[in-house]
Amino acid sequence: MNIPISYCENQYMNKPSDDVIPHLRFKPIQLHLSGIMDLIEKGHPWLCGQFHNNRRQKSHFIRQQLFAIDFDNGITIAEATNI
């Protein structure tokens, strides 16, 4: 089953700085869970939902089928599956 998300083509090995985050451009895409995991492992910022015109505001929300927990301090996907 493909899941609708949004992702950024840029890759980051560390969380982008607060002055960079507002300028990230997200594209809507539908991927299988394994594809989403691949994006995460490669350092692509991503969103669980999709929004009109890349505007991450309630009034521009289209849809969301996935909910996620955000870990910013070095946990791997393998470690997270054992929680």
C-alpha cells in the first residue's frame, strides 16, 4: 500500500538549522513504507501529510494517512523498532 507524504529533495545528515527549515520545499509523493524508510535513512526531510502549494498550514492541509514520532538525537530505525 502506498502512503501519501511530502518530502524534500535536499538531504541532511543533521537536522537543518532553524533559519533553513522555513525555506524547505516539500513535494507530494506516494510511497510504500519501505520507500519512506529509505528517504529517512538518506536524510531527506519529510512530512506525514500533504499540503496545497507547499504551505504547511491547517487551511492548506490535503490529507494524511501516517503518524510518526520525531527523534532528533541519533536513534536508528532498527533501534526505534525495538522500543
